[in-house]
Amino acid sequence: QNTIQTVDAVVIGAGFGGIYAVHKLANEQGLTVVGFDKAGGPGGTWYWNRYPGALSDTESHVYRFSFDRDLLQDGTWKHSYVTQPEILEYLEGVVDRFDLRRHFRFGTEVKSAVYLENEGLWEVTTGGGAVYGATYVINAVGLLSAINFPNLPGLDKFEGETIHTAAWPQGKSLAGRRVGVIGTGSTGQQVITALAPEVDHLTVFVRTPQYSVPVGKRPATAEAIADIKADYDNIWAQVKRSAVAFGFEESTVPAMSVSEEERRRVYEKAWEYGGGFRFMFETFSDIATDEEANETAASFIRNKISQIIEDPETARKLTPTGLFARRPLCDDGYFQVFNRPNVEAVAIKENPIREVTAKGVVTEDGVLHELDVIVFATGFDAVDGNYRRMEIVGRNGLNINDHWDGQPTSYLGISTANFPNWFMVLGPNGPFTNLPPSIETQVEWISDTIDHAQKTGLRAIEPTPGAEAEWTELCTRIANMTVFTKVESWIFGANIPGKKPSVLFYLGGLGNYRGVLAEVAANGYCGFELTPATAVAA
Ligand code: FAD
Ligand code: NA7
């Protein structure tokens, strides 16, 4: 093992969260900080997800940091949504602007973090065997980052290529190839739409068809960008007091309080404008909480799908049934691509994949779908996935996997009992929103807390088990008030075979969440146990 190097803080991850955490702690608070990412550079999600069509579904002007006015004024964008290369370039630019590269070790995976009670230090070990001692650990390891790669029978016999969308090789083109895509979530829809015109043949394996509305991607004029920049103070203030933080006011009008005609008008307008979160939250106030209201939105979308897809049998395979209750999706012409002669939909719930062979995918009906490439758009082991892939050991030898045996829990989505001075950005039961403003909220709260600990001479800060249990219960109670709990999706960990579905988000909205965080700090960090340095000396 290499010698121990001692620092104030270790930050794991170099996406939005890790970048901002390193900036706060090193540049603003003057702490010694080392950041790690197994990726070869900064960007996190936007470093890894280089698949064709990768696009934010948050509008460009609020899919960025808000903490620095000059950074905001210098920023720009080409369309109402930002593409993966643009976001990556933006994040690389932030890292350079704030001179953060010198703190990061890229291409370096953190394998373990073990709390040494006697020293009051975390021992952090990298894949290369380097060992660091750190007073604080900030995990910004991403909530949609640990890849879900299903092990299909016979996959090892496939003679073609397999690619997961979140590990897409830089610049890889599939033009002219026979491609199969497994997965029709947000990512699947984007990659399918982008690949359809360039590949020879596209076979889409659809397990659960999803509701989706147009994204509404349009060019951003210089005038519109200037107007936004002039109004940024108000825009961010609104984002941070809103629920979903997407930059629009959520509706306060229940769907059934208006006439059918009015509802249709509202949905039609939202469909024309575009945006998944707008469609679910800007139209009516109760689509996410009331089944009858939900059905009005769902049937509107189903009707649109039947109008777009020309072949009725294909339309049937692509039309969702039941509640509109997953993370709301939007697309840039996804349903339209199924009218192309080179695109075919295979419904694998009614006709499951039997096996993969050397030449392609065989379905239960005996058909061999011959393929050169299989693209896995199969998503992520969301939220706690990356934590469980490390060896994380807190007080009394407690492993995070044992602590989270029933379900992953936290206090405030930020910390967990028996893991002192150990913080999470977007940990379990954090806010479910447009994420950069929630990430900023958490990083600011964590760095303020570390500052408080430094100034008041705390050896350790960690939540009490009681506070953690109460937070978990609150998140469960709020989730149960919504329709989201009534369908299976990654929001509840239901997409991973063997993973116990549980509540993984605080669905109370960013405005309320910020209120809770402020109150906890103002009340002497209620729910936390604070151990003074003197306690040990005594
Ligand atoms: P990430 O960007 O995921 O970064 C985490 C980093 O930690 C990764 O680079 C990973 O390599 C690293 N890491 C993890 N474990 C280790 C380890 N043990 N050692 C070293 N490094 C490690 N959110 C929105 O709000 N709006 C959107 O439009 C949107 N679109 C998305 C589209 C896609 C395709 C995906 C996958 C996600 C999208 N998201 C979106 C969610 C997105 O993940 C967040 O917005 C945001 O980028 C998360 O930043 P982060 O820093 O928390 O994590
Ligand atoms: P998602 O939303 O989890 O979608 C994954 C898709 O892959 C979905 O259609 C799954 O079907 C399908 N899937 C997963 N495993 C399998 C197997 N074993 N066989 C067949 N099909 C499978 O991930 P995304 O990457 O699209 O999006 C995640 C978030 O990242 C998104 O909300 C954005 O915020 C970015 P299922 O629906 O489970 O039947």
C-alpha cells in the first residue's frame, strides 16, 4: 500500500456535484481537498452518456449552475435544451474557470472508505492502492450512474458488438449496421430516434411502453437568451421555491375542476410547447396525485400516439396502459420513427427474449432478429447503486450494505447514522427535481455544515438513527400520496432484479426541502449528533 496522505476532505465524483463541492471546500473554504473520478475527465453523467441523441430534458437556461453570476452571464446555449457535448463542454469549462483540475485525480476509482474511530478519520483507498486519510468524505457519485446491464441468456455467444448507452465509446457511429435496442425509457427513446435514420435496420425491443410528449426543442435566439440573463435573479428564485425546479410555475388547478374541452385545450397547448415535466406539473395540479386526473392526461397521450403511428399493430405495441406515473418523458420524434420502413418494434412482454445467439436475438415465437450490434438502453441501479459498489464502513465496522439491508435510508438525503462526517449529494431520499439546483442546495448545506464543524471544533457530526427513521417515514408518507408508488420504475428501485423496491426520493419539492435544511441548521443541527473534539481528549 502507498503511504497515507492526509487531507481535510475527499470528494468522490466529478459531475455537477463533485465539481461544486471541490470548488466550495477548496476555493471558498481553503480546505485541502482531493477529488476522484473513475472517468478520464470531469462531467459525470455527461462524460459517460455519449450516445447519439443524448439531450437534457431540463431546459437549457436552468440546466446549469446558478452560484456564480458571471458564470451565468457568460453561459450560452443553442437550443431550448442542451445536448451532451454542450453540457460536457460547459462542465469542463467550469472546472477550468475555477482552477479545479489540480484537485482531481481522474481515472481513479475509490474502492473503499473506512472510518477509523481512534483517529477520527476516513481511510479512503483507490483502485491503484493509494490511501488517503480524510476528516470528511463527500459522495457525489451520481444517482443515475451505476449501470444496469442485464445478463440475457446466451449473451456471451453474440458475435456482434454490445454497447450500454452510459458507456458509449466517443464518436462511435452505427451507420449502416443492423442494430437492436433494448429499453424504451428516456435514454432508449433518445437513442432510437437518433439512430433510426442512419442505421440499416433497427429492431426495438419494447418491454414497457411509456407515456411521452414532445420535448419542444427549438433554436434559442440571441434575444431570448439576453432576456433570460437579464432576469436570472428572478428565474433562480422561482426555481428554488418551486417543487420540481424546472423553471415554470406548477399549476394549482385540479384537472377535474374544468370542463373536458378546457382540459383538452390545456393539454394541446402543453403538447405543442413541449416538455415532460411541464406536461405533468404545469397543466394541472393533481396529475401526479389523483388517478382520475392522471387518466385524463394519460388518455390524451395515448390518443396522440394512435394518431402518430400509422400501423395499428405497431401503435398497440408502443402504447402504454395504466397510470402515467413514471418520471415524465419527452422526446424529439420518437413515435414518428416507427413509421420508417427500417424500424421494427418487438413487444417482449408478450413475446419475450428467449436467448441471444451468435447472430442476434431469438424471441419466444422462434424468430431470430439478426443483429450486428445490441444497444442496452437498460438504465441504472439508481440512487444507492454506486454506494453499494464500494466498500463503505462506518462506526463499529458497520458496512453500508448492512446498514441499508432493508432499504437505503438517510437523514435529509445527505447523511446517515453511524457514518460520521460522511455526506451524500443526491443520496437516498433527496429531492426529485431538475437536479442542478438540488445539487447546489445540498453542496451548499454540506459545506456550511463542514464550516460550522471546523469553526466550533467538532470531531464528528452524524444524524441520530431516530432522525433518519423519521425522515424515511416522511418520504414514504409523501410518496404514498402520489401515483408514482403505484407503478414500477427506477424511482423506487423496481427496475433491478433482486433489488427490494423502496422509496428513494423526497417528493415534497425543492422549495420545501430548502426550508427543512435551513430549519435544521438554524436549530443547532437538530437530528444530528455533534461530538466535540474535547470529548475525545477527556
Ligand atoms: P454524476 O454526474 O452521475 O457523476 C457521478 C460521478 O461519480 C461519475 O462520473 C462516476 O464515474 C463517479 N463515481 C461513482 N462512483 C465512483 C467511485 N467509486 N470512484 C470514483 N468515481 C466514482 N437530470 C436533470 O435534472 N435533467 C436532465 O435533463 C437530465 N438528463 C439526464 C440524462 C441522462 C442520459 C442521464 C443518465 C441522467 C440525466 N439527468 C438529468 C440526471 C443527471 O445524472 C444529473 O442531472 C446530474 O448530472 C448528476 O450529477 P452528479 O454530480 O450528482 O452525478
Ligand atoms: P430507464 O428509465 O430505467 O429505462 C430502462 C429501459 O430498459 C426500460 O424500458 C426497461 O423496461 C428496459 N429494460 C431494463 N432491463 C431490461 C431487460 N432485462 N430486458 C428488457 N428490457 C429491459 O433508464 P433510462 O436510462 O432510459 O432513464 C433513466 C433516467 O436517466 C431518466 O429518467 C433520465 O433522467 C435519465 P421496463 O420499463 O423496466 O419494463
